[in-house]
Amino acid sequence: MDAKDDEGDVKLQKESADLIAEFERTLPTFLYKPDGHGGTRLRTRVRAWETFRLDQSILSPFQELPQLLDPHLAKFVHTLSDAYLQSLTSRGRTGAVLIRGEKVIVRFLSSETKCLEHLLSALEEAEQIPSDPENPNGLLQWTWQERYITLLWLSHLLFAPFDLASISSVDLNEVSVPAVPGLNWPPNLPGITLRLLPLAFKYLSSPGRERDAAKALLVRISMRSDMQKLGLLDALVNWALWVLRPTNEPLTESTYHFIGVLSYLAGILRSSMDTSDMDKYLIRIFHAINSVTTGGRDCPNFEAINGSAFARKIMIKVMRSAAVLILRQEPQTLQGTELVEACIGSLLEKLSDNDTPVRFAASKALSVITLRLDPDMASQVVEAVLDSLNRRVVWLKDPLNPEGKLTRDLSSVDPLEWHGLMLTLSHLLYRRSPPPDQLSDIVHALLLGLSFEQRSTSGGSIGSNVRDAACFGIWALARRYTTQELLEIPIESVFAAKSHPAHSTILQVLATELAVTASRDSAGNIRRGSSAALQELIGRHPDTIEEGIGLVQVVDYHAVALRSRALHEVAIQATNLSSRYGEALLGSLLGWRGVGDADAAARRAAGTSFGAITFQLASLNPPAALRRLGDSVDTLLHHLKKLQPRQAEERHGLLLSLASVFDRIPDTLALLSEKNALDLNGLRDLLRKMVTSMLDILGILKSSALRRQELAAEAASRLVISSIPIFQAAILSRQREWKDNAGTNTLYIGESLVGKEINGDLLDVMTIFDSEDLAERESQALVSALGDIIPSWLELVDEESEELVDAIPRAALVSLVLSRPSDRAEKVREWAELVKVHSSKLHDATGYFHAIAMAYPICSATGMQGIDAANLVCDSLLQRWATEKDLEVKSSLLSSLTQSNILRKEPRRFLGLLMEGLNDYTATSRGDIGAYLRGGSLKATRTMWQSIAHATPSDHEWLQRTVSALFLSVLRLAAEKLDRVRNEAHKTLALLLHPDYVDTFKSYTSSSSKYLEFLLRMSETDCLLPLISDTAKADQSAWMCELLAGYVTSADTGNETLVITSRAVLCEFCEESQEKLDMVCRALMRNLRDHQGQDRLLTPTLEIVSFLLNVGLMQRSGEVDARTLASLMQKSAYKSSNVRKIETCTKVYGGIARLEEEDRSQVRMKRVEEGIVESKKRLGAMLYHPWPRVRTYVVDELWSIFAEEEDEEGEDVSLAAELKGMDWGRAPKDVVRRVVEKLGIETT
């Protein structure tokens, strides 16, 4: 539900000083190096990683807050410019341009005219370099960054105040004029102009950033007075209009060419805003753009332009500038007025464009044009926008209360159009275009936009951009209009404000709605935008909003960044300021921002918030506290009754909200007792209403037509759990003396009573219920209703859904608590029968597993009439385990054991079950599905041992027994290859460690070298708890065997990092002492003997044996008998169909055979000679293996044994030469026999 609680902008502000200092320190050495004579010279070659570090690591973070660079830009850009003029290496400066923008950076570039020729010549020379397809990134070829910066700098240098003819150093006759289609070159252009224009035309069609710089260059050169006198502006405008002419000819230019031409037109119109230079072209330009906009598919060029969102955006800029220039003319002509009206109509249509940049451009253009219109026409534009916003907005009556307030339905409106319209309205307000008498309709539209939401067909939100624009609009409204103008808006004229008190002001309504949005909106940028708008509203209009200063401090920009914090802390603090805000926040939770949220976690948080705000409102007015709770219950029930069967999410959220209200009963009664304001009659009425509401809800939920019944079951289960305080209060309210002593009578929240640990409080409550005949009075109807619906809920429980597992079995336990003692026994017996054996009628027994396991504490503590309930529970679970074949069902059973204290009360009975689960390695086509049981068994073991560090003397015996039985299995799993199993074993093993070691051990990741090293050293340290240390270390040999049984799987087939780490740690451990090496080798040999036939363990053990032989460790151990090892290999590979096991046996044979070449003084292995001979013979025999792949493995090992030897002439004289020149996968037997005899490895 929450994004990461990491404020990037705050982090950047803290680090900016260090980043800038690092850039300042690094830049000189990046650009220059010592010349050997006490000076410096420019570096011609720079490492790529240095450039990347400066550009990406230091400069790029400033894109979040580019203004932080402003104080330092002058120094940095000057240094880079000087270096650029020397070497034209400009990547670092390009980073600054991309971050801060070209308009800022060019101010710091040198404007000396001498640079013009230098830069132009360098660019022309670069253009002459032929492109090399095989080396597109050659050192001589320029990158786009270099071209971009050079063109940008050239455009900046064209601000020179004297004629270009005086700058040109090249004669006109020496410059060749390229042919540009549609362009008539004016005569007598200076040489420098003729050199610049071809470059500008070329890069005006570029798809990269060079196009922007080329456009700026073309605009600057054409707007110069000396060039206009020579007719260049006329020629270029005519050329641009020629490019945009309608034509049926096939396209010869890319879309980027048309974008460049449009950008040029927009640029010259923008540059001539304060002059009359473009007046004579305005009508032609507008008609050309209008024809492109309205053009059909008959013109390929028009179709290409209209297919680009960027091109459409630029056309809007051209139309805007043309309209503004026309409006500037005096007097206005009929043609100009018609043109402006056509422009406004076209822009209104563009507000619903599919692309956001186009809508942004259209809205801004409308606001700019409207600002220059006369008041009557400007009002018409505003009215047109407001009419469009009111189109297709439906106001619906409440079917259950026709006289109540209307609710708006925005499902028929176009969200894209609304975004454009809301942006337009916001821009108009920012420029203060609408007159004050139109503000009431505008505020109405802004309030609608602030709560706008639509869902896509996939369920995602598509309304956040509308709300963002509405925040901007309210911010602009607060900033541009005076307090008196806003206070004069009558609230009754704003239909969207009808839900607010009639005596409120519009400023108060806006502040309340912004506080709601800042606390409730699902989008973080909207919450922050609302907070900023609220700050502006209260700051600009002081003393007009209730608790304004406090509200700004609570709804802080940073406080609302995290949604969970905004939902709970911010909302509660705002409610404390005034009930006005609490009522609005409470009402907002009943819509899409609360119970209707698409995210289930957000609905759960909203439900909790509903109860918290209800209690907060009640605490503000204690005499009416019970009525406040009752009103919330009525409101939620009213909304529940209006729901359609398909509205599963809303039903889920409303039920959770109702459960949260029930949870506030203990707090409310404690408050009333403290204030001496408890009304018993009112309390009884409230409790009766709550029980009745639950009965109504359970009746509705019996319908099979409801969509996503698992959500309804989860929420209704929470409601049942939360009902326990109702019945406690019902019983206590019958006692006459309770009103006087209410403060001393504790009411428990349901979640605390039926949590994972069932404590004595629940048993005390049960005793009270039984003694007061609760089932005969208040809960009889509810228990009956639960008895009908709980079984269907329990069948919905799925181990994949933590929420269902957590809620529904607890609701079943509550129904057990509320029942008569005799009925409890019957229910437990019924559950036990369903759990014992698999039934085709029961789809999934997971819910019953959890329910009966949770019921065990009640059964063992209170007993049941006529049955031994505790034994019945244990027997049913054990019987199902023994007969069940489905591992997923077994995994669910194990999970249920962790939800109760049954494992600590009956450890001996479940010991066999846990041992079986810890050693389950069942593998199917799905893979190692036994891992689910191993992981579940580890969790169950952890539950059983969780209090071992603080065990009482009475628990010592069974703890030692279970540790004796399970410890070695846990140790094995702590080193196995599967991460999820190893992580669970890591947590379980931590429970058995001495407190001095626990924190260190938990800090290790289960794949780290320190963790694996800790496991290997555990047997030699006193790291275990004294209670179980002797028991665990009773058999040191078994300890190391079990540890290595898991360790070899990690060292063989774990992930790559784990394999490397585990092998390295094992080698380091063996090299520390001869004793440790012998211990490891002894354990490996024992595992090879004891696990014959278990390929799962045998194959990785063989792999690690071959590895230790190859690294020269195993042969140094006197615990290994080479002849015995070879015999074990023969037994392992005999008639085996496991190719990988045969391969590892081959590697071990090769490792033993290669001992012949080693220094015998370093070899302590027993019967080495016999092992070498036997290994060679076995390799010779395996060369006859029927599988080609096996024969290939054997040949590889033989080649490494009979190493090549060369004579003085370089000829191969080794026996390995016999293995050359033959495909051993297809070799005939006579060839194999001959080679075996030649190598001397034949069997007798």
C-alpha cells in the first residue's frame, strides 16, 4: 500500500553540498593533466568510467532539484567552455544542460565573436569525416552531445550586435549553396550565413536533441535585422509553409523533419511577440496549421504529422502564438476575430487528446489566449469549459432515502477530456482570467475534480491526473483571488458543497476537502499536492479557516507522503482539531478513497481508520459518544444494503469498518466511565443494534450470488471476532453495580482474546459467558447463524491467503466460545471427524485444521462434556497426517500447528510427525515439493521451541527429548541448498543458541561465508544453550555427518554464489588443522557408506569428494582408505541409470588415479596403490559402458591421468596419444579393447 519511505528530494538536499564539492574537486583533473613542466595541458583521452561518474553519479541526481546547481553554474560552465574551445570535449557540459536546461546554461557561455568561426569550422570539419559502419563510435566522429552543444553555442553567438557580413572570413564565391527543396535562396547572403544554414537544415530533421539547437540557430539567424533586410526571413517562412502544403505525393521525409519545421515556426512567432515582424505571415501560417490539423488521410504528410503527439503539441504552440499576435493588433479585423474563434474551438477539441503533452499545451494555450480577450469573450471561454465539465455528470438519488442528498456519478465522463478541462480551468485561474462572478461554478468544478476517480477495465486508477489538475486549480484560486472575493461566494450556489454545513464559507469547504484529499488519496503526488494547496489557501487567507494554523501543521507536506501515516496519524490529528474535519474524513472513507479502494490492504487500513476516527469524534463529545457509535453503525449498514452482489470490494471494506467500530466499544465505555457519562439504557440499545446488524449481515452473506465470497468471509470473520466486547458489555450491563464500577471491569478486544496465544483472559470470558447463560439470551440467534455459515467459510480457507487463514478460523473459535458447553463438545467432535480422513465432500480441510488446532487450548483447559476433547484434537490431526498423501494438505496441517500451543502441550505426540516432515524429500515433475513440508516442519519446530531460552524446570525433560530427536535434522536443513528452507532453519537454529551468540548469528544471511563458517564451527564452540548443549553434542560423528549431508547439496547444486562460497569455506575449514580435515573426510566416507541408493544425497557427496581430491585435501587425511573409496564408487555406479552420479564416480576414480603423480610424503590416505590400480581398472571397464556420454566422461579422465609427453622433436610419446583421433561415443569394441590393453587398465 505504501511506497518506500524514502524522500529523494530531502536526501538530495542533504547530499548536494558533498556532490558539488566532489564535482568541483574532480573537474580540473578530468579536463587537464600535468605537462611535465610545472603547467597543465588538456587531456585528449578520458576514460569512459570517469565521464560516466561525473555525468551520472554526480550531476544526474540534481535532475530532482536542478536549482541547487544555480550558484555554481557560472564557474563550472566557464571552465567547461574554455576546455571545449580547446578540444571540443563537451559531455560534462551536456549533462549540465540536460539537468538545468539550455536557457539557463547558455547565459554562462562565452559571447565573444571570435568563438563563432572557431566553432563553425570545427563543426564543418566534423561533418566532412566519413561515417564508418564498422566503427560508428570512432574518436574522430562527433557524438550527438558535441553537435548539440556546438549548435546551441552558435545560436547564442548570433546575438552579436553587428552585421554577420562583417564577421564572415570566407568569400561568398568560396561557399557552395546546397539545393533545399522549396527554398529560394536570397541573394547577397554573407558567407557565414551560407555556412550556418545547411547545418541548421540538416539537424532540423534530427530525431535527437540536435533538432532543438538547430531550431534555435535557425530562428536566431532569420530574426536578425540584417538578415531580414536581405530577405532571409521571407524565404524561410515561405519554405516552411511549402513543406506544410497539402500534397498527395509519397513521403520522402521523416516525421522529425515536419516536427523541426513546425518548431521553427513556433520559434519565430515566439521571438516576434513584441514586434510586428511576423504580422504579415500570421493568416497564412494559421491557415496552413489549421489545414494540417483538419486534414484527412488523403495527404500522407498531414497523416504523419497528426500521428505524432509532439507534432500536435507544437502545432498548438504555433496557433497560440498566432492568435496572441492577432489579438495584439489594433484595430481588430473580422478576419482576425474569426481566426481567434476558430483557434479557440480547435483548442477546446484538443483538450480531450489521448496524449498528455497535447492536453497540457492546449490548456495553457487557451489560458494565454483568454487572458488577451475582452471580458465578454473571455467569460464565454470559461463558460464553454464549465459546460463541458458538467456534460454527462449524473446526480443520483439514494434508492433507500429519496429525500437524502444526491450522489454524483462520473462513470460516463471522459477522464482525458476532464483532465484537459481541469488543466484549462487551473491555468485560467492562475492568470486570473475568470471574473469573480463566475467563481461559484468554478469552485463546484474544482471540488468535483478533487474527488474524481475512474477505473480502467483492468481495475487501475485513471483519475489521478484530474485530481492533480484540481489541486493546481485550488492553489491558483487561493493565490490569485482576494479573501473578500472568495468569501462572497455563496455556499448554496456550489452544488458540490451541499454535504458541508450551511454556515460554512467556501474557504472552509476548500480547506476541508483538501485536508480529506491529503489524508485519503491513494496517489502520493495528489496527497502532497493537496497539502501544498492547503498551505497556500490558509497562508493567503488567514483567520478564515477553523484551526487553520494547526491544520497546516498536521497536514504537512512530508507527513502525508506515506499513505498509512496519512490514513491514521494525520487523519486522527486533524479530527482532534475539529469535528468538522473528522466528519469529512469519515465520510470520505465510504467512497472510493476508503472502502471502495481497489487494493485490499488499503481497504483494511481504511477500515481501521474508520473505527479510530469514530472513537475520536465520540471522545470530543462524551455525552453523545454512544450515539456517535450508533450513527456510524447505521451509516455502514445503510451503505451495505445499497450494494449490488458484484460490489465485493465495497462490501469487504464496509464490513471491516464495522468491525473496527465494534473494536472501539471497550475504549468508549472506559471513556464514559471516566467522565461519569455512561447511559446503560443507551448502551443496551446500542448493543442490541450491533447484534441485530450482525444477524442481518450474516443473512445477506448466505447468498451464493455474491462475487468474491472469500473477501466477504474474511471481513465478516473480523466482524465476528470484534463482537466479543459486545457480549461482554451485554452481560456486565445487567449487573446493577457495574455502572458505578465500570472502570474496574475490563472489556477485551476480540483480536487480543483469540490471537495466536490463547491466554487465561479468554478462559475467564468463557466462564462468565457460561455462568450468565449467554447462549440462552444475547448470542443464541448469532450462534445459530454462525453455525450455518461457518462451515462454508472454513472451506474457503487457503494457505496462500494469510488473511483468510488469520481470520476465518478465529471466527470459528469465537462461535465455539459463544456456544453452550454441550454444543462446544459437539462442534469439536464434528470438526475432528472432518479432519481425520479425506472426504470428497470437503474441498479443502485447511480451515478445519486451523480451527481445531486453535480450539485445543480451550479443550485442554476447560474440558468438554462427555468427551476427551484434547486427545480427540491430537488424534484427529495425527490420523490425518498418517493417511494423507497430498503434501499440500500436510503442509496446511503443519501450518495449523503453529497457530496454537498444541505443540508445547503435546510435544511427544507430535515428535514423529515433525521428524517425518523434516526429512521429507519427495520429488515429482514439479520439483522438490517436499521442501514445503520441510519448511512447514521447521516453522512448527520453531513454535515448539520458541520459549526454550526461558523454559521452566517442568519443561526441561520434553525439550531435551525433542532437541535430541530434531536438532540434527534442523542442522542439516540449515546448510541445504534451497534458500527458503535454509532461511527457516536459520531462524529455528537461532532459538537454540546462547544469548551471547544469537544477535551475531541472526545478522548473517543464510548464504554468507560467515554463516556457513559458523555452522562448521558449532561443534567446537559453546554456542548452544546449556540446557540442550550436551544433548545436541552427544554424538559428534553424527553431528558432522548430518551437517555435511545438507552442506554438500549447497556446495554442489545450489545457486552459483552459494556453490562458490560453500566450497571456499569448506576448504578453509579443512586447511586449519589435520583434525578438522579428518573429521570432514570421516563424515563424507560414512555418508557414502550409509546412503547407498539415495541418489539425492549420494551424488552431491561424490561431487564434493572429487572436489576435495582435486584441490589436494582429501588425500592428506588418514581417515580415508583409497581402496574402500574405489569400492564405494563401484557400488554407487553399479547398474545405475543416473548419468550424473556415474559422472561424479568417474571424477572420483580419476582423482584417485592421479594420486600416482603426487608426492607420496604428502599423501596420508590408506592403501593408495591398491586404490590407484582399482580406479584405473574401473575406468577401463567403464570405457565399455553402453552409453556414449559415459564413455566420453571416462576418456576425459583418462586423458588427465595419462598426461601428454613430448620428445625433443615435439612428437607426442605419452600413452594419452592413443585417445586421439577417435569419436569415443561411436568407437567399436575392438578399438576400445586395444586402447585399454595399451593403457594397461584392463580388468582381469
